[in-house]
Amino acid sequence: MRHLRWQAFIAVLGMALVGGLLVGQGRSVAFDTVPAAGGSYTEALVGAPARLNPLLDFANPVDRDIDRLLFSGLTRFDVSGQPAPDLANWLIAPDNLRYTFVLRANAQWHDGTPVTADDVAFTVGLLQSPQFPGPADVSQLWQSVKVRVVNEQTIEFTLPEPFAPFLDYTTFGVLPKHVLGAVTAADLAAQDFNLKPVGSGPFAFEGFDVEGEQVKSVTLTAFADYYGQRPLLNQVQFKFYPDVESAFAAYQAGEVLGVSRLGAAQMPTALGLPQLGLYTALMPEYSLIFLNEHDPDLPFFQEKKVRQALLAGMNRQAMVKTILNGQAVVATGPVLPGSWAYNT
């Protein structure tokens, strides 16, 4: 089941230069007190929302940031990048073909309706549709999976052959069948639901702040009946800015309490702000050099030792330090840390 686009990408990998760009520079922050419940948090996001629908947010980081608080998946990624239970726990058959998920009995939609296996089957049906407007490889994978609703809280997936990263694909945000049941995959992008979403995540949609035709912010409130640990915050507000410069300026002006990301130009100033805690994360990106081994004018590229010598003669760590201001790590192979396939 070769449905992962990155697998096809790394199959033609030439020479990995940098194994992941970083969004900030790590700094340890010490806290003397235990955080108390209550209050609100405001963050600057770079970009604008389009559709608050987890099946449609693949191309918009702003939508993804908001959807992760509004919607839940059968599973989620933990801090080490591995699948962990979210809406459900699972059991894998000995043949590695059948995955059985049992949903939490106390999971509710934000309108109070229970989350059931029918909601999961409905969402997977949208993913399986030839008219699904999202990534084709995701749809093709789900088209090969048989789905069976066992009962209200149990659903079963059967694969045509073992597929090691299948659990990664069960992190999709589940949609409410009782709200969207009559909607087809082809019509999903045009629904009012995408601007008035109903999810099952820790925060519920409250509303947009609109000036003219421009969306300035969105407000989310903590969902009192969330099945997991209730958020300490009562409210989260995201304000939207066209670029990292204006987002960082909003932070400096006290308009927001946090910024989603910083650019290289903002780093020197940010590092000089003692009250600002900067957090670093690997991004799944590469900088690559592709060697055309079929160019008749460059026959030496076909020699393995020549290619090895080119890599050995390149001081990649110095390039990270001087060209990228330390905001990257050198790749040791084509698979990034956090992947199921990564081996230290």
C-alpha cells in the first residue's frame, strides 16, 4: 500500500542537505507556580481562515491550527509523534489487517449529541469518495479499506494487506453525521458548516470578528463536556495577520500574548525579550540537491564514490550555522525523527 507521497519523494532523494527547519530557538522557561483555571489567551496567526473543516484544512496552516482545538480524531499524535488514543482506543488483529476501534462512551459533539461509530463511518465515507476534494493519496488509501460499524461505539477497519503507518491515518478529524449527513464529498467545501463548525474537541466555536469583508479574529470557548481533561483556559482567541512582521509587531504592541511563528528577521529581537519564551519544533521539510545521473555531459555523477565525496566535502553543519542561523538540523537519512519508520 504505497500511498504516502513522502515515500515516493524520498525514493528519488539525492543528497539531503538539511533535515528540518526550525521555527524558533529553544529556551527553557521555569515556572514557580501551578497554573490556575480560568482566563483567556490570544495568539497571532499568519494568514487567514478559509474553511474550519478538518477534511479540508490540508492546504491552510491557519485552518489546521484552529481545527486541532475544535475537532477530535480516533487517534492523535503524542509529543513523540506516535499515534495515541483520542476519541477511541484500538485493537489490532494478529494478521495486522483488522483494526477495531472502541469509542469513548462520554464523547459528545459541541451541541450535546453523542459521538458514535456512525459519525466515524460517515467521515470515512467522505474520504473514500472519488469526489473527495482533499489529497488524492489519502482518498486512495481509504478506498482500499473496508469499514464495518459493529455497534454504536465500535467500528472495524479491514486492510487488504498489512500497512505499518495505518494508525497515522486515523488522526483525521471526525465530522458529525447528524449535521452533515446529507452532504456529499463534492459539496463539502461549499457548506455553511465550514464557517460555523460543530466539533468534539476541547474547545467549541464561538464566532468570528469581521470588519467589512475581512475576518480579524476567531474566538473559541472551553467545552464543558469535553471527554478528556478540560482545558485550564476558558477562552482562546486567534487574531489574523498577513505576515510574520505584522504578527510580531502585534505581540510587541501587546495586542496578543503569543505568535504562531517567527521569521529569521525577527529572531534577533525576539531573543532579546526576556519575557518571551521561544519554543522550537522540527518541520517536515528538506533542502535537497538532486544529481542528474543521466546527463551525458556529467558521467562522473554515475560513480558512487564521486557522489560520496561530494557529500563528505560539504560542511553541512557550517551551512546550518552560517546560512540558516542555526535554524535547521543536518539530516542523517531520508526519514525524519518522529516518523514510524525512523530508527536512531
